[in-house]
Amino acid sequence: MNHTTTLNNIKEYINNRINRLKKDIYDEMSSFRRIILQNRQRSSTTKNIIGVSPEPYLDLISNPFNKCQWNYLSL
């Protein structure tokens, strides 16, 4: 009887420990999911920001400049 009780206690301990580890992992995963979601949201909002580097852009119906003038404006 003593061996059976000891074996059952060990099984119970192992099962409790496994369940606790599963819960800890689940809790950590939800934390990581939140962090990943925040990073994804930050990443998608930065795509809407206009860059600082100069980019040639003229909103004209027709282009009145020749290639040399256009290159000068693009500097």
C-alpha cells in the first residue's frame, strides 16, 4: 500500500506541475501576443508618415521642363 500511495503522490505532483507549466506558458503567450500586436500597429502607422528626404513631385497637367531643368529641380 505504501508504494502505491507514494506512486500516486508522485503522479499527482507531476500532473499538477505540468498543468501549472501549461498555465504559465499560456499566460506568457498572451503577453507576447499583446507585444506583437502593439509592434504591428506601430509598424502600420509609421507607413502612413511622409518621409523627410526630398522627393521630386510636381502636380502639373503637363511637364513644361526639359530633362536638364528637371534634373536641376530633382537635386
